[in-house]
Amino acid sequence: MLPRSPPQPPPRVLELIHLTLRPAPRPVPEPLPRHLGSHLRRLRLDHRLSQLELAARMGFPGQIVTEVERGEQAPTERYLERLAHALDLPQEQIYALWERYRRTPAGAGMPGDTRAAQQDCPYRGLHAFQEQDAALYHGRAAAVSKLTLAIGRSALAGVVGASGSGKSSLVQAGLIPVLRRQEEGWAVVAFRPGSSPYEALAGGVVELIHPDASMDLSVREAAALSRRMHSEGIGQTLDQLSQRLAKPVVLFADQFEELFTHCPSEETIRAFLDHLADLAVRHPGATSSIKVVLTLRGDFYGRAVAHRRFSDVLQDNVVNLPPMNRAELRSAIVEPARARQVDLDDGLVERILDDVGTNPGNLPLLEFALTLLWERRSDGRLTHAAYELVGEVAGAVATRAEEVYGGLSPQQQDTARQLLTRLVRVAPPGSEGEDTRCRTSVAELSELARVDSVITALTAARLLVSDADEHGRPTIEVAHEAVIRNWERLRSWLDGDRQFLLWQQRTRRRYEDWHADREEPANALHGRLLVEAEGWLQLRGAESVAGDLVEFVRASVTLRNEEERRSVLAELERFLTVRADELTEVVARLAGHRSVVEERIGGLLRGETSLRPGSGVPLSEGEVFRLRLFLATEDAGQADWIVRNLHHAGPAELGVARDMLGLSAIEGPATHLWSVLGGGGSASGPDGRLRAAVVLGGAEAADPRMARAAASVTAELLAQDQMQLPAWLEALGAGAQSLVRPLAAIAVDDGVRETLRETAVSLLHRVAGAHGELLAEMAAAGPEHAYSEVVRWLVDADDPAVRADAEALLRTVLATTPGPDLDEAQRVRLGRKRAAAGSTLLRFSTSDGIMEQLVTGPDPEFATQFAHQARRRDVPGPLLAGLLAEAPDSPARYHLLMALGGYAPDTFADPAVAGRLRGDVLRLHAHDPDPGVHSATLWLDRRWSGWLGVRGAAQEAAYDPSGRRGWFGGTPHGTRLTFSVFRPGNLLSGSPESERERSAYESPQRPTRLERSFALCMAQVTRAEFEAFMEDTGRVGLPNITEWSDKPVEPVVAPTWYEAADFCEWLTSKVSGHDRTSGYGADLDDHPVLGPGWSGFRLPTEAEWEFACRTGTVTAYSFGSDRSLLDEYGWSADNSGLKTHEAGLLRPNPAGLFDIHGQCWEWCSDWYGLYGAEPVVNPEGPDHGDRRVLRGGCWNLGARYARSACRNAHIPSNRNYYITFRLALTVPEPQPAGVFGPNPFPWSG
């Protein structure tokens, strides 16, 4: 709605604005001065001042005054303003001269000048083209045509484009003149939605109906019409308007994005969009007498079409306004100048076009630059020199703005900053929105000092424009967003004040709700909002905030104070029930009413008043503690009572008491607390030391007395309710650091209850999060259930030093080797700890030093534990697969294969990883010389249900006479057998006295030397193999063993020793042609004795069996001494189901032997006898006896019998369902290359 003069005289500032915006009057008959300088010289002389005197008053050098009066340079706006002040002239007179000067062509009035004295500028600066500017509007013919078609076929059309793309001009100077020229002669209602879209629309309607009405009448009628449209809709009103005018009506909603940026009510926004949609639906098609056209910034289009009904009628009738192309821009530059018979320097148009580019935001900059260029035209030409002077396209706005700003006094410049930042609606940081101009009431700005002169200067420079709102109140706003985008100084102000300005925007919306609702207290500022407001006022000063907002904040403060006074006693009651962490806050709130509060507390403690009137319930001990705690904040005499009644408070309250009162610094209470902590004072309750530590810990955490009491305090802490432990730790504050070592000791002590260890680890994270070494110790030695969390703490540590310290300690742990002084349990713990350390380093993608530890030495504990922990500790399976491919030796490959068995095949779902792993495992199965690796590949494939394809690709390998390959196999008599080869070596038979669950007949340990190579079958003889022997030899007598061995592939049970020996001879005869009875002869007592030089199948000696079982280890089992892992390697009463099982289901030992621990006792060739202490070579047992040796343990016994050293014996003729046997061979010693004889085992390969 265009501004009209209200009945009351407007403020002076509005008069000045209107004055500066009106064109200067055309020259009267008085001749025009030769140039402006001559006129300014006449003014100086009228005041009887010399040039030097005037220059001194103005603060300019005298040379400047001389050059201006001679016409050698143009006066700046700053010059004119200081001239008005120096000559005590009205500013409007000076600015009228300025308007007259800038509209006068250069050279006008000079001798020989025959042109008109005044020519209007054909460009519009930062202002949109109006309907009356249609003749000067060029370059948008195509867009005008599209918009005309769109509004012709629909009742609602929209122009969408970037800020500065010329949307308003397209409608006002393009579409509306077209509609006016049509036969119907359309009437136009123009409005901007602003904060009250219905009122703005109503104002436009009233202005169209009553263009000459007084402001009071217009405002009253607009208010009534607004209410009616809000309730009944827009369509009925516009229909009536069209009928009254007897012509169709087009509704022009300019800057439609204001509906979303200015209107504070989402309900009003939705209703207005609904009413526009209804209007379009009621007036469909080309013949509609009511049309609506709107302009909308592109970045707000999404918000508009988010309203479904509005989107449905708008989206097919949108004209997207693109940047003007080069030809269109040329027309917009050249044609207006041609209309004024003004030429442009050669190349100037192309230069300007190059500067403009294709950015739509440059269009207003172009118009502004052309306007300034017009003002500096010379001899009817727009020149390159003038173009450079105005700052070219990119700098035109900034040049003019800086010129005006530089002409202001320092005080005016400060006002300009406050004024301009209030005229911009800033966007939150990081949002997609942009800063936009904000039409602001002049009344809101009136408290700014010197605002009249600043507004006058800025409006004269076309940087601000004036208007009136829907209520007729004078407004001021930035002329265009281009000023905001392109004036660097303004942008820096906005960026620097962004949070302050955002706060003012939020507060104004709150103020408007409060003011509209008759200052409803609920709409005032409360809590954080009020604190924020007070903070801004204190920081920036009340003078930097609009007066109505300042009063709003002050009214909110008054309301808050009144509410606090009324609620103080209720707050005291809350003090007794709130959480402990709120106590300090409540005390602070009550501090301003202390006299009232203390009077109330005194009555409660004396029993004169009741907390709950009529209930008769006395105060609880906890309530008394809180009341005395409040009093103690000012009354030191209460401290003694408090330290003797700590048992009445919870942990959080104790921490509050410590922080509020500083009890450790009060001599009497502090002495009592230290005495309790040291165990010498009287403590109330079983956790008196813990409570004393809480009260002392915050200030005295480094005191050595705190460290001495740490173990006792820790014990009392761990005895607390688990749910309260975090609160106790928080209450201990810095004192919790003294508990780190005691907690760590408990966490790594596997003799402590597991739940207690886990609790200790959880607490440690809270107090030792910055101790990388300590957290690493927890990862390596703490309870496994807490491992993942500890590692996560390390991974998430903000300080890189924490991770570095942890890795250093983990490497140290990994490199620790077991000493001879460690017992079996300690070796197991160390192995687990080292494995956890290695797994954690792999979690950190650090594998250095781990591969070297994967060996089968005398103590394999680390390698075994690593194989079983890797998956449980979340080492990535593909990482282990990669290490397998890189492993430098067979022992490392064996243990990595054992580790991979802990994963499921789907861990390697990536086709590339799966393919590489399959290839590596198949290659190792066929070509790795180590029997442990060979068996491990079979076991892994069996574990993964054939996923690797090893069993299908298995190949038999002949005996290798060179000794390089440690295994061979074949199919003698239809049965596939694979043997592990053992070369001469030393063995310490039996068990040390330190071995748990050992037996006396395993002593003394006997140094044993085996000087001949032998081979041992990787699996026990199966039931199918043995039954073939029985059938072939016509033997009978084997009982029904189905209960214990029900499958042909499971080991045979219950063969006598003699039958086992006969089986060896029988199988040898089948593969070599030997006489079936040539293997075993008879001694003097007619007992079988292996004949000399026998190279066929046989039973192993006891020494050979133990040598093969141990594979170089000295631990209880070939895999170490951890009995909890036996279920992975051997069948015992714990996992067998009291029967035997097929070989290959459990892990092989490092020599590739399956079920060497457990499953069934295995016959050895030796007679049983006690060990002697003397070293022996190739022992074969006593010459005579009544029992033959059994080794290996059994499926119906416990772990102690499956140890490598465990011995048993039985009468050789007896049958038992827990006895089986395993084949052995004597093999040749390795031969030099080139001298190999025939294969001693032709059935192999």
C-alpha cells in the first residue's frame, strides 16, 4: 500500500524521506547557475566566509573547497552535509540542490548548451520498475509473454526466481501494462504479505476503492475488511470488488516470501494459502475475472509447495525467471539510453556485459551502476571513465554505500550500523536461507540518536526506501537485497552481530504475542529466554535494542521477581525433594530470600511448624540434613553436626555438602573426617570411610593419607548398591583418582568374583579414562566380558597420547615370555593376557611382533590362547586371512588356521576375500610340508561344512625321503591313512611336580632320547577298518560296541592288545606281501615281541606316543595348560556324550594328530613299568610285565586323564569300551638329494 499523509503531522524523519524521494522541482525562470560549484560559492559569500574559514568549519582542506567551487570536482554527499552544518542551512535545502545537480547533464547551462535543462534517469537503481516505467523496461519480452500466457489460462500464476532476478519488475512493468491495454482494463490490487497478510491485502483493496480517503478511514476500513477475509475467505471480497469496479481484478502479491519470513503464525500462513487456493479453484480457466499473480524467491518455493492444496493450483503455472542472457542484458542497457538520446562509449556495453556475467543476483547491481553512470554522463555520453569512477558493476553499490558512510560523522556511523542491522532479517548460521531486508516501523527506530540525519543520507543515496505498512505507519527498509549481498561493511556487521540479531528477531516474535494477548504473563520471557535477554542487554546496552523490546524484557524481569517472591516457601519444600545435583541451584535461588527461608527452617527444626500441615509426620533424618546444609552455607556452626551425620545423606548430597561448605578447610570437622578415614575415629555405618573420602576428596585428593586409605575406601565402594556406584564416583570427585590402583588390582585378579571384576573395570573407565596404560592393562588382563567396552574407550579417546600409551604397554605385554618361576596357572594367565594384548593390537590395525609369537615352543600358551580369543575379541576375520597369506612359517600358519576356526564362513562374504582365502587354504593343504598345517586345513574345512572345498580336493602324498615334508598318506587296503613324521629328538617324559592333577607314576621326569624316525597315524583305527580285519581273518569275539562307537568312521573300541598287534601285521601283509605273522615274535614267556628290522605297521612305544603328543611342548597338553580349552581338542566326559566321535571334528595338535587328548585310551607296545630317573635312549619298556601301557585319556573321564603325561595300563587280553589304538611306522632317516631309493611305503602317494 502506497504511503499517504496521515491526519497528524508525520515525524520529521518521514518528512525528510519523502522530500528526498520526490523529484526536484524543475528550474524556475531564474537562470541555472553555471554549475553547482558556483551556487555553493554564492552561499558561502552570503555568509561572509572566506574559503579557508569555510574549510576550517567543515574540517576539509581549503584546496577541496576551491576545487568544488571552481567546478573542477563534484562535491560528495559528505561534503554537502558538512556544508549544511557549517552554514546552518536546512539539510533538505542542500539535498534539493544535490538532486538538482545530479539530474543536470554535465555541461548544462554552459555557453552553447542547447539541451533540455533536466533529463530523468531511464534506469531504476535498486528499485523495481513500476507500471509507469514500462516504456523503459527492456530485455524481458519472452518472460512477459510466458507470464501473460500463464495468467491467461489460470487464476493463479507465480514468478519464481533468485533474489535480484527482476521478478517484481516483470509483473509491474511487464505484465500489468499488458493487462491494462486489454479490452477488459484490469484493475490491480498490489500488496506485500508482511507480518499480517490479510491486513496487507485489505489495505491494497481499500486504496484501490478509496484512493483519496484519509489515513484514519483507510486503516479502519482495512482492519474490518481484513477480519472478514480471514474468516470468510478472499474470494468473496474480490468478487464484490470486481462487480463494484465493473472490471476484472488482478491481485499482485509481491515478495510473497514475506509470508514465510515475516508472518509469525503458522496457522495464519496455512489459512492464507488455503484461501488463495480456494480463490484459484473458484475462478478456473482463462475467463476468470479474478487473477492472482505472485513473485517468490526460488529458495522459498519449497515452503510454498509444501502446502498441498496451494501446490496443486500453482505448480503448473509457474514462470521460472532465469538470468537474462547477453542479448537481453544488452537491450536493458542500450534501449533506455537510446530513449533519452544518450550514447555509450565504444566498447562500454561489452565491458559492462562481461562484468555482469550470468549471475541473476547481478541484475540490480547493473541497474544501480547504470544509474550512477547516468548521473556522471558527460556531453550526452556514458563513458568508460565514469564507469570506473562508480566502481563498475561489482562495486557500484558498495562504492555508493561507502561514499555515504564515509561522509557521516563517527557518531552517525555508529547510528548507521545500528539502523542498517535492524533493517535486515538475518538467517541462522549454516541454514540454507539468506539474509533478507526487513521493512521496519520508523517508530521502532526513533530512539536511535541522530537517526533522522542518517536515514536522510541513506535514502538520498537510494540505499533505503520509505513506505507505510498496512496500518499507515511510516516504514523504512533497505532498497534491495543487493545492498546486503554486495556491501562488504554491512555483511561484516551482520556476521559479527548475527547471534545478537537472531535473538532480537526471536524476542520480537515473542513480544508481538505478548502484546497482542494483552501482556499475558505466560507469553513473557521466562527462564533461559529471560537470562539470555538480560545477558544481551548487559553486553550490548539497552540503547542498541528497540525500546519496545527493552520494555518487554524489563516487564519480564519484574514478573519473574514477583513470581520468585511468591514461590519462595514452595521452593524450600522442593529443596527437600529435588535431586542432589539441583541443591546448589535451589540454594542460589533461595539466597535472595534468606531471612524468610531461615525463619521457616528454624520453626521446622524446633517443631513449631510442620512441613505438611495436619499430617503429624515429623521431618525425616534426610530432610533435617538438607535443612542444616542450607543453614551451613552461612552458619559455620552447622558444620560439626553435618560431619557427624554423614550417614543421613546420599552420595550426591555428600558431594554437594563438600563443594558448598569446604568442610576439609574447617579445622574441627576436618580433623574428625581424617580420623574416620584413617580408621581411628567413630564412623557411623559400615561405609564411614567412603563417606569421609567423599567429603575430603575434592580438595585433598593428593594427600598421602587419602592414598593409604584407598584400599579400604575401594572395598566399601564396591559393597554399595550397583545402581548407586556412578553417583558415588561422581561424589568422590578428584578423590576417585586415589582408587585407580586398588580398582585395577581387583579388575585383573582372576581370583576375585567375576561380577566384582567387571564392576571394577566399569568404575575404572570413569576414573582412568586418560590413563592409556591402565586401560590397556584392563583390555589385556581384565574380565573378558568388559573387553569390548574397554577397547571402545581406547578407540574413542580424544587424546592421541592415550592410544599411544596403550599400544606401548600392549607391545610390552605381548613380548613378555613366561619365566621358569611361573606355575601352571600363572602361565595360563600370562598366555591369555598376551593373547588379549595381541588381539587388541590387531584391533588397532597393528600386527608388528605378533607373527613371531605364533610358534609351538615348549610353552604354546600365547599361540593357543590367541587362536581362541581372536574372534571373541573382535579381531576382523579378513585381517587374519590376510595374515595367513603372509605368514612366514608353518607354525604361524597352523595357529592362524586354528584362529580362523573361531569365525563363521559368512565373515568372509566379500567375494574377493573368500576367493583368496579358499585358494590359500587349498594351497596349504596340498603343499605345506607341516603335518599340523595339513590337518588344520582339513579340520577348518570340516568346521565350515566343506565351504573351503578341502575334502573334495584332498590328495595323497608319497613318503618324502628327503625329510622336507612331514606327512605322507595313501590308501592301503581301501582305507585312507595319513601319517605325521617325527624325526629324532629329546623328550622329558612324565610330568613335573608342579603340574596340576598329576599322578605319582608320572615321576620322576625322565630325559629320553629318540634316535630313530617314526610316523604316527593322524587318526585312530576306525571301526570299519578293524571289522574288515576281523572278517578277513575269521576272528570273533569283539562285543557289540554300538553304544560307544555306532558309526563305521568312529574309532573301534574294545580290541585287546593282541588284536591290535595282529591288526598291524595283517595290514602290513595287505600292502607289502609280508607273512601276516612275521611282525611279532614271542619271548621266553610266549609274549609277542616285535621282530628286529620290522618296517611294517606297528603300535607306537610309550615314548614315541608322548613325543608325538607333546610336539616339543612341556605343558600339560600339547596346546598348553588351559584345561578349559580341552573341549576344542579332545573328547572327555564333559563333551563326549559318553561315546566316541569321528576324527577331524576337533582341532588337531601341532603335529596334525587328531584326538590325541581324550577320546579313547590308546594301546602302546610297552609293558607298563615305573619310570627311572636315569636318561634313556629309544626306550621300549620293561622286558616283562602283566599290563600293557595305555595313553591319551578317555571319553568317560575328566581332563586330568587327557594330559600329555598321563599313564594308564591294562591286561593285554582284556577288552574295554574305552580302549583303541593308533598305527605307527618306523621310517627311514632323511636321505641326501639324488640318492633316494625306492619308496619304502609304496602304498603312499
